[in-house]
Amino acid sequence: MIEIVFGDSACGSLKMAQNYGKGKYQGGCIGVIISHADGSKPSKREIKAAKREAEEKERLAWENAAPLGGSPANIYGFSLKLSIGDISEEQPGIKRMQALERLYSIYPNDEGQQLAQEILKSTNENLKKVKERTAEGESLRIWYSNQSDEMCGFYWFMYLLNQWEVSDEQVFIVKLPEWEAHEKGTIVRKTNWGETAPGEWNRYIELQKTVPQIFIQSCASHWLELKGENAPLRIVLNGQLVNSSEKIYDDFILREIAAENEEFQEAMIIGRVLGKYQLGISDSWVAFRIEEMIHAGKLTVMSSADEDMPVYHRRLKKSI
């Protein structure tokens, strides 16, 4: 079974899931983050207790997990960020690389350009392998969600499958539930498959279903429409993938900026937008929109980030 996901985190987690829970728990390196509201430094006792709690949680997760099985060679991750930028190309090429470079321009030392090149190269190599394997009759399973990049990836891949003329009952899909009720009486919401722990993947297999040719054709037709319009951004609205303006998320960013003092840390704004509103967008996109606000004169840069840090590790000032 070929496994298709649309993000690096999901790809890594799914590969771990194949053998997660197999054999005796061996332990490993565990890191914890502790912070106090007043900014005080956590004590050694607090750090030790937090590590012990994290280790116990990991041990229980391992012992309760059922290995998914399979080989890492069957897992293909496509991190094209198709919700952003030009999607007119038939095969990811220079326009997709430009969109990725633009998105990852927040990183220092040309890291964004290198990352974009690596993504494009691995994408086209993996597409060739998947096409060859499906032509030989192998089945594939696509994992997607309502998060915009995963939904775009899903429609894009259905567009390709329609061109490849895969047979009925060769394609399986698994959509991430919008919410889940856990044993402790809590409701858990994940925005994408990248938030899924290795020990959790196996329980979602029961949600998979086969898709007929007519469904693949319908998805392909919708992606063709989106390609034709070729808007700067795509979002999921009321469960539907639609084109949108780049400014769609700006109100959330401006709301958090308004709550700040005249000068503020840009990274704090980005963190709150991502954590508070659960929009399914990346830190790169929020940073890009703030950069546009700087160019428009709404904000002024008061300090620069360290050379080895993303550009948004700096202080800004409200201009108007």
C-alpha cells in the first residue's frame, strides 16, 4: 500500500507509526518546555518532574500502541504548500519553486531557497515513482484534512490520478476527523495530520474508504477550475476549497497587534495568531503578511533578528 501525505511532519510521524509499539519500550531523549506567567525561571525540581511525567506519558503511549506495519519506502510526503501562490503549472516547476521561496524567505542564509529547491526535486522524483507503481496496479491511501494545504494537496493529487487513469478500488482516502472525544472526557481537535502522534495512526484506518472514478473525476474538475482562476490563495470555507484574497487572515493578525503596546515582539504576535485561532496556516505565512504591513507603512522595524534566526525574531513598532 502506497501512503500519501501532504506535510513533512505527517510524513515523519507516519513512518514512525509503522513500528511504533513493537517490542519492549526502550525509552529515549525527551525534551520539555516549562514557562511561568511571571517570566521566572523554573526550578530543577519542576524540570525533573516535568521530564518524569513526559517519559511516563511516552511509555504508556508506546505500550498502548498497535504498529501500523509497512515500509517507510511506501510513504511519500508532498510539502508543496499549494494553498499559496501560482498553481497553473501541470507539473511542479519554476512557479511552484518561486512560491515556496517567497514563503520561506523568512529563513536566514538562503535557507528558504535551498529548501524550495529540495522540495521541488523530491516532489518530482516521488511523483515519477508513485505513477510507475500505480500503473502496475498498486493501491494507494491518501491522508488529508480540512487544513488548506492538505486539502489542496488532496485535490491536486486527485487531478493527477485522473490523468493516470487509475482503476476503481485502487484508491483509498482517510480524512482527519474534525474532533475526537478522549477517554478523560476531553475534546481534541487536530488541524492536520502533522499533529498526529505515531501511536495514533493505526486507529484511523477504520475511517478509510475507497473512492470511485466519478469522485476522482469530480475532484479533478474542481482543481482544474481553481487552476484556471489561479488566485493568490486558497482556503477551506464551509468545507469547500475556494480561491481567496491574500488578505483573508489579516484581520486576525491586526487584532493581536492592536492588543499590544506601541512596540512589540513580532514572534509573539505570530505565536498567538497560530495558537489562538487555529487557522491551519504556518508561521511563514503570518510573517509574510506582517512583512507586507511593514512595506505598507503600518509597522516599523525597530530591531533585526540574529543572523541564524528567522526574520520575525525582531521588535516592531506601530506606525499608524
